[in-house]
Amino acid sequence: MVIRGIKFNRNPFNKGEIVEIRPRAINEYEAAKYLGRSVVTLRNWRHLRRGPAYVKTGKAVSYLMDDLEAYLIANRIDPEDRR
């Protein structure tokens, strides 16, 4: 079963449990989709040294899922905190 790009499988050790299977790193196209931004925006952010942390191997750019989640949490705004 796949929900929003995240794959779920049954746990082979516990037949009733469903476990989440996520790639550790995704490419810039998948990251843009995950963040709801364009690839061009991610490229601009990298150039300006903004946005989520990324990994560069040669010319290939990838993002760790943990870094994307940390970026989203760090930029979370709670309207209740403004009072």
C-alpha cells in the first residue's frame, strides 16, 4: 500500500502490524513534491544557502527525509503561540 509516496508493508515478524517503509534519501524532484515547492525553488534555495539541508554526490543532489522533516518542523507556525 502507498500513501503520499510512502510505502507501507506488513511486518514479517508480526503479521497484524503494518510498518512504514521510506527511502532514506530522495532526489530533488521528489523533495520538491514532498515540500509542495518547485524544483527551481529548491535550486534557488541551495544557491542562496537557504532551505533544507541536502547531500551532494558529484553532480547529484539528494535530500535526507529526516532533514526535510526537520526543516518543516523548524518552519512550523502555531497561530496559538502568537497570542
